[in-house]
Amino acid sequence: MKSLRKVIITLVGGSLLLFGIIFIALPGTVIILPVALAILALEYDWARRYVKVAQRMLTKSGKKMDQFVAKCRRK
């Protein structure tokens, strides 16, 4: 049962990760990448590390967007 769970998580997370990588080059949403990593992080330590990196990057970009919006509103 545990190996079946790992296989399912690997297939779903791996597929989403592949689609996310494809969407980097093609028009599409890149938000699939953190979702795929979060799914893979349920079973793999390497994915957990990348989820933390993605969280830091998303937090940083969110702060920059907040600053940009505030700057535009002042004008």
C-alpha cells in the first residue's frame, strides 16, 4: 500500500513537473511548478528543499509586486 502511494505521488508530481517545465518555454502558467514540487515533497526530501526555495522566491516576488503596485497608485 505504501509503495502504491509512492508510485501515484511520483507519477502525478512528475507529470505536473514536466508540464511546468514545458510551460516555462511555452505560454502558460508556471504556478504548476510549485504545486508539482509540493506533491513530490510528500515522498522525496530533494523536493522538500526545492519547495522551500520556491516559497522564498514567491515571497520575494510578492513583496516586489506590492511595492510596484503601491508606487503606481501614488502617481
